[in-house]
Amino acid sequence: MTPPKLQLLSASITGLAGFLVALIAGMNSGNLIESVLERAVFALAVCCLGGLVVGYFLNGVQLRHAQELRIASEAEAAPGEERSSIEGAESNDEQSELGSAA
């Protein structure tokens, strides 16, 4: 199962939050139910679009951060591999010098 995309998740959460806030505020103000629902659906659409835009920004930040972590982990792993190959070459050179001296 693939994880949900961040932009869709943030769009749905902000859309539902906007709908609920508009619904509760409209009901508490004593407006007609038709106008309350109309404004709540409008708030849902606007908040959903806003959440979608914010989600795209957050997704970009998440991808950049993951890339920086990947580069940092590769940079830490690369010097260790070079050292082991150099150390192996030095030990082979020492063995060949010892073998030729005997």
C-alpha cells in the first residue's frame, strides 16, 4: 500500500476543517440552513484549494530534505569505502615486500 500524497492529505484536512468551521459558525449565528450550507460548501472548496497549494509546498520541502539526507549518508559512506580499499592495497604491498625480502 502506498502512502497518501501530502498535498491530497493536506487538501482534504483543510477542506473538512473549513467546512466544519463555517457550518458551526453559521448555525450559531442563526442563519437559514440553506445559506449556512451554501457558505459551508464554498468554504470547503476554498480551503481545499488552499490546502492543495500548501501540500505541494510541503511535498517539495519533504523531497528536498530527503535528498539532503541521502547525499549526507552517501558522503559519510563513501570515505569509509575509500579507506578500506587503500588499507587493503597497503597491506598487499607490505606482504609483497616481505615476500621478496625473504
